[in-house]
Amino acid sequence: MNLLSKSNRRTFFATLSTAPWLGSAWAQSMMHDMSGMHGVKGMSHPVAALASVNALSDGDPLVSLTKLKNGSTKPGLFRASLRAAPISIALMKDGTKTEFWAYNNNLPGPLIEVLEGDTVEIEFFNDLPQESTIHWHGLPVPPEQDGNPQDAVAPGARRLYRFKLPPDSAGTYWYHPHPHGYTAEQVYRGLAGLFIVRSKNDPLKNFPERHLVFSDLKLSADGRIADSDMNDEMNGREGQFALVNAQRQPVLKFDANGRERWRIWNANSARYLRLSLPGATLTLVGTDGGLLEQPISGLTELLLAPAERIEVIVDAPAQGGVATLVTEPVERGKMGNVQPDQTMNLMKMDYSGVKMQQHADLPTKLRRINDLGPAKSKKQVVFSEEMSMAGGVHSMKFLVNGKTFDMKRVDFTSKVNKVELWEIVNESDMDHPFHIHGTQFQVIEREVNGKITKAPYRAWRDMANLKSGETVRLKMLQRHKGLRMFHCHILEHENNGMMGQVKVI
């Protein structure tokens, strides 16, 4: 039999991990066999030694994100440009420079802030050696303006993105490349930026606001961004450095009044975040598509899949002092001979300047989120993986409904403004975060081993994580005609086939 079933893939990988000679031979064969796959760069070359985790300085004050300046003086119009280009930055303590790819020479890319109802015009200049696009992740923009891989911008070329943001679209979004076969590499080299749509009636607008972007960095000892290896392509790429606003373990000096509103972006290719902050009080107030209906208090940790965003109210501990924001290990079904995940320190919290005072209760009502109503049709998406040993050649594919992505194939057809029930099924061995372009959805329920659990609250999302063996049901509708992408947002899985297309008519 040429294909390994789900039930014996684990046994196969466990055998590799206990037989080093076999694991090494298999890894070399797999790396050779995968060297021609989209998004796999340099995998036929020897794996370079990685830099020490202490190669980057730490303890610097947390920097604020650079904002993209509006070049328009016309009310309701935001006009600017973004240029993707290589840039050399000395991050390592010894002054060694690393070449990143960045938007407007900023890591992360500059923050775009607009209001609901605004028109946005962004001229994109591609100064990369590869074709690229800008995908406006989570934003309700027309398909032809959403940076689909069919609309790639060639090296040295430019294009204008233009869209109008509808009412009730306030939320925490981001932008990143989406050229097929190159998305993962362009993101891990630095191309990702932030996008906030604000409401004129934000009930939390008077709270001090903090923006935290979490990203990975995998550096070779010589300061180059390391090539992806077999484990990166199989499990998703995770670097040895976990950065906050492109800094290693910075220090956040907490606001004097002891309460802040945090917008958090998980901009990692594959790393899941399980955040905890000892002593602080955490209250969830928003998800990908904006505020919840009411705050959810008493949280001790925050779990974010790759590409997910949240808004949180953080209250400083009464005792003040210093604390560390950490991310704990997340069991997501990694395969192969990989080291166990460890708790990672992300950021120091300095509460020394806090003047504790009694805080007023948060508003009990943040917004209204209407149920989308009854679904008019149903679609099913099945995530799976397939390892082939045909002819002694080892390869691995990530599949949607048994197929790898084909830009020329339309997988589903939907009708504009019609509510649909999507059933996402994970038949693979590992977690996969589902994402669809151009709209937000409402998670209805989850099912594992026949047990159904209703969503605990209503929220707008464009990300839904699925554990192995889990089914997630959600409702959505598309408001623009055209072609939309849906995929796993572990970028290496997307690159290697786990993506499909829906045509909205």
C-alpha cells in the first residue's frame, strides 16, 4: 500500500523518533523529494546551524507601531502607498546584519488606521525578486481588490488597491502577501502589517490602547534568515525567536492608571499562542471582527491560533512589581522527530509607575451582533493529509476534500448575500486553523466524537481552529461577487495544497 492511513502515520513517525539512523535517512529522502514543492526554498541544501537564542538583545522598551500617514486631505479618504522591498537590519548583538523583506522599511509593516465608511486607496510597489500581492486579511473588500494569487504583481510592477469599508466593520485586521507558492516565505521574511478599522461609537475608546504583534524569527548563526526544513514544511515553521513588535523580550511600562486595552495579533506562520500573565486580570472584549456583545471576564489565559486577533482589557495586579508575559506549549499534533515545546518568555511587564485606583465597571453591553438567520445552503470542507511512499519516494500533501489546490479549479459556488452553513471537518493528525477571504463568520457549534458543544458566545471571526478529529460548523455570507480563497492558515500547509476556491455569483 502506497499511502499511510491516519491511524498508522503516528506509529510511523514514532518509529522514526526512536530510530535515529532511520529518521536521518528518511529526513534526507523527504527533503530531497520535497525540494521541488512550492514554497520550499533550499531544502536540498544542508541545514545551517541556528543562532543562539541569546544572539539577540532583550530588555529594550517596547516600541510603538509606526503608523502609515494618510496622504489625502479629503474627509473619508485614506490614500497612501506600500512598498515591499529588501532591507538589512542589525538585530544581532554582534552587529551582524540580516536581510528582511519589509513594507516601507518597517518591521512589522506600518499600521493603517481608518474609520468605518472610509474609502481606502493603497498603491503597492513590488520591489521584491518574486511576484507578490497584498491580501487584506479579514476585511470585507471586493475579490478583485483582495490580493488573490490570481492577481499577482510582478517584480518591479505596481498596482492600486481601492475599496470602501462598510458600516459595522470595525475590528482588528492585518495585511500580508498571498502569491501562491511564495506566501510562507514572504511572511517569514518580514512582510506583514496591521490594519485597524475604528467605530465612531466605540464604548472603549477612552482606554489607553496597546498594540502587540507576535511573530517568529528563525535565524542562522551567520545572521541569515534560515531556510525552511522538512519539519517546517510538515508542521509549520516556528523560529527560535518569539518576537513582540519585532523585539525580543521587550519591557512594557504599564499605564499609570493600571488599565489598558490590548489589541493582539498572532502574525506567526504556525506558532500557536497560549498567553498568560500572572497577577493581571484579563477580560476578553473582542475577536477578529471587532467587539463582542459583552465582556468575558475572569480569564487566566488567552489562546490564539495563527492569524487570529483579539482585544483584551488588562488590569494591573494590586501588588505592582514586575511580571512576565509567557506563552505555554500547545498540543497541536506535531509529527516527526521534533523537540517538545517549551514555555517561552515574551515580554516583561513593569508596573512600577502604576497608581492604583478604583476602576469603573466595564460596559455590560459593547455592541449588538445579530444572528445571521437560517442557512439557505450547506457546504462541507474536509482537511486531511496524505503521506505517500510510492516507489520508495516519500512525500506529504495537505488536502481539501481529497485534493491539493489548483488555481484553475473552482471548488464551490455560492450566491451573493445568501447565508450558508459551512461544516469544516479535520480528518488529519494535527490542528488546522480555517480562514476564508472577504467575510467574517459566526461559529455555531463544535463536535468531537459525536459530542456537540454550542459556541459559548456570539462573535465575528475569520479564523476557526480545528483539533484533530474535530468538526466546526459556522454560518457566513459573502457580499461581493467573485472568487474567494479558503485555506488552512498554517502557511506551509496552505503553500503545499491545503487551499480551495469558492466562486460567488
